[in-house]
Amino acid sequence: MPSADSGTGERWSGRPGRRPHRAAARALLRRARAGTAPEPASGGHDAPASAPDPASVVRQSPVPGVRSRTPARFPVPPPAAGPGTQAGTAGSLFDVVRVAVALLDTSGRVVLWSPAAEELLGWPGQHLVGRRLEEVMVSPDRAHRPRLAYEHAIRTGSWHGRIRVHDREGRYVALDLRISLLADGDGVPFLQLAFTDADALQAVERDLAVRDALFEQAALGIAVLDTDLRYVGVNSELARMNGLPAAEHVGCATGEVLPERTADEVSAIQRQVLATGEPIVDVTVASPSARRPGYRSLSYSRLTDRSGRVLGVAGMVMDVTDRYRAVAKVEHARRRLSLLNEFGSRVGDLLDASRIAQELAGSVVPRLADYSGVILLQAVASGDDLPRHPHSSRTELVQLGVGSVAEGPLVRAMLRRGSRIAFTDESVFGRVLRSGEPGMLSTPAQIENATFPGDPRVHAALDLGVHAMLVVPLRARGIVIGLLAVSRAGRREAFDRDDLAFAVELADRAGSSLDNARLYARERAAALTLQRTLLPQQVPQPPGVEVAYRYVPGSSGAEVGGDWFDVIPLPGDRTALVVGDVMGHGLRAAATMGRLRTAVRTLAGLDLPPAVLLEHVHQLADDLVQGPDDALIATCVYAVYDPATRRCVLAKAGHVPPLLVVPAVGTPLAVPSSGPLPGGTARVLDLPSGAPLGVGGVPFESVELEVPEGSLLALCTDGLVESRDRDLDVGLARLQDVLEKPHASIQEACEAVLGIVERGREPDDVALLLARLGRTPAQRTAGWTLPAEPSAASRARRLARATLVDWGLEGLGDTAELLASELVTNAVRYASAPIGLRLTVGEDALLLEVSDPVPEPPTERRAEGTDEGGRGLELVRRLAARWGTRTEGQGKVVWLELPLPAPGRGA
């Protein structure tokens, strides 16, 4: 056998059985380390040129950390050598499966022994070079097996199998061994041994088999891309998803495989993962295939080898169309339920049909439709009774709610709030009104027949691109009370059955609210009518007092309440001013208010002091309510003003305190019933609060004031000055600010006061009564104090006659003289203190008053024919136009009125 050149000028013999020269061995070792291994011998059918290159038999798996031993379908670039990079660098495949190399001559003696072999088996090279391996590592009974393998390799060029050897520690190691026949440049043959741990190799092969199964048999698409984001490999499932064979993916970028719209989104994800190393999991995109519409879930992660070198990107693609549609369906149902709840909360406290209709129309745009209209029966809009006959083309419909995604002339032509809607009996509107069954229109011909031929509204809808419409009945208690019409335009999809079912559900909820609003409007109108009839129809203007008033019922957000006011003329030109408030709302409160006002007015005719009058009303509380289970709770303030003395007596029962505005000193005073209000200083009158009527437990007390001429007295209910978010003191302070300012008239002062009611707050009834207090104009009054003696009667007669003669009222002299004598005689009989006598000429009557300190009123009795007395009060009743008694201070006043004779009316 010829000798081989070692490459260093040294030659050594390679004949079998001859130990090679050590210098030649060292030269061969240097050549191996330099990477110039001997060339394979010719004629071998399976003779590898050198140690197996892992890149030639292993390809990168799309699954990170898993490698395959199957023939590569795509190339894996060799590891790039960087500074300090050496063969066997930690982190490479050689750390998992360590391949050791040894070189033997044809006789089986070791020529070269690599460091990897020394690390794997523990035998150092200097111990083995020149010796046979079977003599060192194989038991004698198995020594023939390596020799047979050598001979097979020399004969055929290669051998592959498994062999058991023991390492230097004596432990047996199973090796996977490959023997290849090589020859150097001179044709000297050598045997190359490449071996590795068989157990580690088997584990890798098992992992690669699992990887292959996952890659090829998985129900999801898998792709591997290189650092240029070009496909290195895809499995059959992804190829099927993309509609392109797997081979046509290799070497192509995503933009060359998928449509542009989808490729841009996917490529952006791939670039982000490659740049950041952060995986992206479960990103849903639309399917790129128009033939198979749906949705896909994308997950991408960056691929690195064991040394951390970036190899590319691996991705998994899953068809999630069913999941996406299920989730979308659930989300769609959730949004619809949210819309129903939102609509319910927005109209739950509304009692105005117009506002409910607008809320309904606005809630469906744009979530359900592009345009919407709510059309109601005129009876629903006005709060009337529903028609009993079936609906027809004569049924009056009015559009109260509109909604649209756009504005413009066409939209205004199609949707106009407050406009009348006409239709024929054969139209869609007519059929839905009669049958109560919803209609779904999806063609222009059906839409043209929605109302009547030639309807400009329908033409405007078609010009706007409307292609689908739903006409849904609004029902209440089985009666159709209106229609909800919604439509879609442009590229929006047509309505489906789910849309129709949702629209019906929404319309049913709206129908109940609309009918409640109709019933409320009807009851409120009845309550307002009742209340207006129970309030004063004509408010008098008593002498010495200028009165202005306002009554504002609660708005549509609240029922009508039980607020009231009254102005009651009393004898002696005195005036009673009353404001009250019955707790509650509705017809019951209005009816109770009417009874209470009647009771107060009746008791006022008895000329009772304010505190006594309130006590009497409180005792009547059980008789003023609607039923035995109801309770009367009402507040009231009652004031009596005497213009002759400018004294005012007030009492209240749990009511808002009145205000008194006193003009500044020196302010010129206008005649009552005319002229501006000069303003002044306002103060809240500090009155004993008293308990509300019907509650009891707190006695009522009166307060008497002397009022400066021209003062303004303000009485009101709590709806003017109190609310849930504003204290009473704040409201009274605002009322003071308004009344302290000058106003052109008392009527304008009323309007200014109403301006303090806050807009948007929960409304309540408001009753306001303003009274400018002054003197009785152009009155003639004369008064005397008489001793409680029998002679007082005769003196009273003389004073009365002489005074009437001076006033030119001689015609009343006899009657006035007689009645004054009777009243003074009666007072002298029971009183022991001075007696008062006063004559006052009013507009149409003479007022005669007799006062004494005895509080008990006189009692009229029927005198017998033989009685000498007891006829005084009977004479008063027969001769006077009116008579009565009232409490004054600690005593009483008995008064009567005599009509002025015709000739003396102007005197």
C-alpha cells in the first residue's frame, strides 16, 4: 500500500499491521484540526467524506427546540462564525448529541483520537494512538465484532451500527457508530470512526419524530420563516388554508402568498416579533381567501438556536371562524341587551309621549339603523282615549320622534317632527296598523308601497339610498298605538330576522311607556281641570290692598299637586290672605285641596283669629280626607290685614314663612293698585312654626304686626324656594334678593319671583301671593270710648245721629241709632271696662262696630211675647245687611253693616 503524505513533508506507512510513524500521525492530526481531512476512497457507495455534518442530516423544526432527522425540505444556513466562535461552542446541537471522531489505519490501530472522543469515553489520545480499540474498550468475547465492522467498511466503503464499549472508568456505554473508508492524496486508505452516545441520539430522534408528527398532522397551520421573513417551510394544513401548495410557499414572503390587505397586517406582526422577540398570541384577522370567508387566529414567536442566534420566526395559524362568530353573536346579543337596558333607563321616569318617542328614535341610530321615525296615534300624543274602532286610513298619525345619521334637505323631507302621516289601507303602514304584525321590506318596490303612491317621503328615502326597512307596531295592552319605522342605506347589510325580533322587543317596551305617558297626560289634565275649578276664579282687590298672584302647576315630570291660595274680604274692609299646600299629588290631592280651601273660606267668614281658625281646620282634618284610611297633612299660612289700623295678624301651620318688604324711609308711596314697587328691605317673618294640619301636637299661635304703609307681603309654597338639592334658607335668600329690587309693578314682581325656580330640577307646584298693604282710601271714620254705665246707650245714640247728620246720611240715623243703642246696652250688661264705638263709611255700606273686653260672643235667642228683653240681636239680624263678631285682643267686636241709601252713595 502506498504511503500518504501528511502535508508536512513527512511520510508514514499505512500498510495493515504496521504502526504508523508518530511524526506522520502528528502531521495528520494537524491536518484534521486545520479542516483538510483525507478524501474518501473511491468506489464506496456510502462513504462520507468526513465526520457527519449535522446540517446535512438535521433541519430546523418550526417548533422551537425540536429538530428533525428526516431529509431536509429546506436548507438551514450554517452557524455564522463570529469572533471567538469555535467548533463545539456551547449551545449548539453538539451539546445535545456529541459526535466524536477517530482515525484508524486499515489494521484497526488508532492514528488520531479527537478531544470529543476523549471527553465522551474518558480515554486520552496518548493512551490509544497506535493501539487497537477492541483491545482497550471491548471485552475479549466481543473483540471480533469491531474487526468484522472494519472489514465490511474496507470492502464496501462504510458501516453503520450500534456497539457497546466500556469507558476508562469501566462503565459500559452504548455507541451509535459510523465507519467510513477514506484515502489521502496518495491513495493511502484510512478508516474514519464517527460515534456518539446512542441513548442521547435516540432521545433526539424521538423528539424529532414527535416534531414531525406535530408539524405534518396538526389541525392548525404551521409556518417557519427566516430572518428575511421568507417562508422556509409550511405544513400541509397551512398550505390548504392559503390555497397554495407548500412548495410554492418556500422562498416567498407573506406579501407574495397572501392578498395585499391581509399580507400587510400579517407582515407587520411578523416584523414586530422578529425585532422585539416578544411573542404575539391569538391575534384575530380576517381570512385572506374570498372563497372561504372567515377568521384566523395568528400566534408568532421568534426562533433562536441554543446559542441565542436568531434563526427566524415561527407561526401557528388556527381557523377560528366558528369561535369568532359565536363570540360575535354573544357580543351582538350583549350590545342589544345593553341597548334595551339603556333605553329603559332613559324613558323609565319620562311621562311625556313626545320625549319618549324621540328617545326611541334616537336610541336605534346608528346601532340598528341609519334612519328612524316614531309615528303615534294622535290620541296618544294628546293624552286622549284610544279609538275603539279598527285602524284605517282615516286614523290620524303624527310623527313625534326622528333619528338619522346625516342631515340635509332629503333627510328633512323624509323625517319631520310633528308632521302628519298619510297612508292607504293596502300599504305596509296600513297592514301593520290593522294586524299588529311587523313588516320587513327589502326591495325598492316594497318600500314604495310603505305609505301611499307618490309619497314624497318615500321618494326622499330612495334618493338617500334606503334599501331595507322595518315597520314595527307599537303596542300597549294588545292595541296598536303607533309605528316604529327604521331603515338602512348605502352598503349596510339588509335587516335579518334577529334585527326584526330585536326591533319588536324594543317597540313593545316603548309601547308600554308611551301608553303610561298617555294615561298620565289624561289624569293630569283631569287633575288640572279639577284644581283650576277649585282655585279662585276671580281674585278680589280689597280696599287698601293691591294683590297679585301666580299659580304654576308642576311640569310633565310630576303630577299636579295640592297647592292653593285665596284672598277673602272680611268685615270692616279687612282682608284675609291664605296660601296652603296639601301633601301628595294627583286627583286626590286636588280634591282634598278643594275641601280644605272651602273649610278655610267658611271659617274665615266667622271672622275668627288666624290661630283659632287653623285650630278649627285641624279639628276637621278627618272629615276633609277622601277615605278612612287616608290622612290629611297640609301646611298653611293665614294672615288678616286691617287697612284702617295697618295691623296684620298672622299664623302658620308648618308652612314656609312669609316675607315682608318694607320700603325705605322717605320713599314716595304709590296709591295701591297702581304704580311701581320701590323695593326696600326684605325680612323673613319669624312666626311660630306650628304643626301641619292633620298632625297636631303643637298649638297654633298668632303674631300681630304694625305694617308700614306700602309694605309688600309675600306668601308662597315650598315649590318656589325648596328642592332636593337646595335648602329652604337658600331659596328664601334668593326670594329676598328679588323682592328687595324695584319693579315696574306688582305683576312684574310676580314674574321676576318665578324666575328663581331652577330649570331642570324636579318640578313641583308653585303658588305665589303678593299683597301691597296700605290704607283705606277716602274713608270717613269716627270712634268713641264709652264708660260701662247705663248712660252709655243714650250717649251712643246721640253720637251716632250727630255724626250721620254731619256726613249727610240722615236716612240711616234712626236705624243706626237703634242698633248702636242695642249693642252698647248689651255690652254694658256684661262688661265692666270701657266700651268702644266706631262708625265707618265704606264704598256701599255703613259699618258700625261695638267693642268690649268680654271675649264670649253674644248669643241670639228667641224672645217670648211676654219677655221684656232678649230682642236686641234679633233686631240686629233683621235690620242689618250683615253682622257678626270677631276677637280683638282680649275681648271681642260686634259689627254690622247697613246699606247706604241711594241718595247718599256719593256723599
